[in-house]
Amino acid sequence: MENKKSFASDNWSGACPEIMQALNNANAGHNEAYGELDDIYTNRAIKKFKENFGENIAVFFVYNGTAANVLGVSHLMNSYHAIVAAKTAHLNEDECAAPEKFIGTKVLEIETEDGKIKPEQIEPFMQSIGFQHHAQPKIISISQVTEMGTIYTPEEIKALADFAHANNMFLHLDGARIANAVVALNTDFKTMVTETGVDVVSFGGTKNGLMFGEAVIFMNKELAVDFEYRRKQGMQLHSKMRFITTQFERYLTDDLWKKNALQANAMAQLLKRGIETIPQLEVSQEVAANGVFVFMPAELIPKIQKRYFFHVWNESPIGKPGMKEVRLMCSWDTTKEDIEGFISELKKS
Ligand SMILES: Cc1ncc(COP(=O)(O)O)c(C=O)c1O
């Protein structure tokens, strides 16, 4: 039986055919384990990352996004340091307190309307610096795309990086959906990340066509010294490393990442236009990438979810009685027919 399509998350989709092919090709014969020395797949993937982000980076591969976030930032801080992030940040709300457990850190959260934080919202936390009773802010963490489907411009990222560095802090970018952001702004990784001053990136691919795997990129390789030990101690060193790195090599070849992200983003725009034709629905956030947030009458939600599953993001949005805010995610494999089917289901209900 064919799996039903949904709008639940971009990791409800499978791996794209090009990635499956790459995995299959890498399956032949023996290859050095753990990504060491002569592992051709890992070496080629690292070369691709350097082409996209610059030669001075150090890149390490892990299993998932939570580990990339936790291990990446943990390398730049101590347990008495704090991470400043939007309240909605995955690192804050959706990692089961892994940063708190594995780093021992405190996350200082900022309430936002759109998932984005600004330097002036971080400023008040600076009062803690040098005060021995408070955890010391050390990392600013942003998500690109944000958990509310919005995007930081390179100028906004640079302002945060400048603020971080002026205060002896680092900027972490959770790029679980970085490809969707880069194509939405019609830019490239160097402009968005290397030239803005980001210090460490969690580079995702699973939401955009990979089967699994994430990369931690230190934008200055000197910051990465000894990270291999932290990754191993953090239980994230994959022995058959080629199966992560062959995926990234393929992903960064022939613009596969762009093709997949452009499709997901285009479908989100189509979905937004469809939603706008239905009077009782209201798009609640700017549709910048592949997510569409919508105020939906509460009684409608379970009926539609039976056919097309999606998540409720906010059970009781302020000023919207009887409504819930839902999140509709498009993926690399979302089609025009999926959108049309979903819109017609909404119109029927
Ligand atoms: C913004 C963001 N960061 C990171 C992740 C990665 O999480 P995981 O550990 O499930 O790979 C996700 C996945 O939902 C996410 O949405």
C-alpha cells in the first residue's frame, strides 16, 4: 500500500531518488570506516562543503540535527555559559532538554512573534556578564529557516554575528532547513553564512531529501580543534561513515539541494494561494520558505487530519477564539496534485 502524503513535516517524506542511488553506489565493496584517512566518500563530501563555504572550515558528520546543535555549541562553551535563543527554537523546545543535560547549560529564551531574534532583544541579557551569580551568555543560536517558517536576511545574520563578537560570544546557526532559506533568498551559502560571521552551523539535509545525517561546520577551523573527540564521546561517530557522506556529496552536486528546496518552497507558495481562497482560514506567518502557518477553526482540524496529517502549532492563539494555529510543511516530494487535493478537502469540509 502506498504511504499517504501529509503536511506534517518535511521529514515525513522519504529520501529522494538521487540520494537512494548514491547510497546504493556507495554500498559496493569495502571502504575505510569512521570517515578516516582514505575514506573517499568523506573526503569528497568535505571537498564539496569547502567549495560551498570556503577553505577555512572544518566539517564533521553526525546522525541527526539535535546532536549537531548540542555538540556544535558545546564545543564553544562551558556548563556555566548560557545559550540565548528564540523561545520557539528547536534547541529550546524540541530537544528534550538535551542541551541542558549534555552541556549543563541554561537556555535564555526570547519571546518572538515570528521566530526571529534581534540584537536589541539580546541586549538585556548582557547585564549578566561578569556577575558570578548568573550563567554567562556565550552563544546566540538562530534557526534558518526559523521554526515559524520565516527567514533571516544575510544583513540580519551579520548584525547578530557582530553583536555576538562584540560581546565575546559566538553565533550558532541551526540550518536544519538552510537550503530552503538560501533558495528563497536566491543567494548562496557563502553570502548567507561565511560572509556574515556565523561561527558554527548545523547543516541539515534530512528535511530536504537525505535519508539521515547532519554536518557540523565550524566556520573557522581553529574553533574545531579536538571536536572529533567530543563527537565520539557524544556517541555520534558513525562507523560506516560513507553512508552519511555519500549523501552529502550527492546533495551538493549538480544543485540537487537547490532542486529539492525550490520544489518544496514553490509548493508552499501554491498552498498559501489556495488557503487564501478559503474565507474561514487565515495565513498567520509570512510564507518565506516551505512552511505555511494557518489559523484554522478548531473543529475542522480532526476532519482534515484524517486524510492529510499536519501538526497544531499553537492550541490557543491570542485574539483568535475558536481557532488553532497549524503548521503545514511542504517537502521535496510535494506535488501540485497534493496541494489541489488538500485544498479541495478543506473546501468540502
Ligand atoms: C529547526 C530544527 N532544528 C533541528 C532539527 C533536527 O532534529 P532531529 O534531531 O530530529 O534531526 C529539526 C527537526 O525537526 C528542526 O526543525
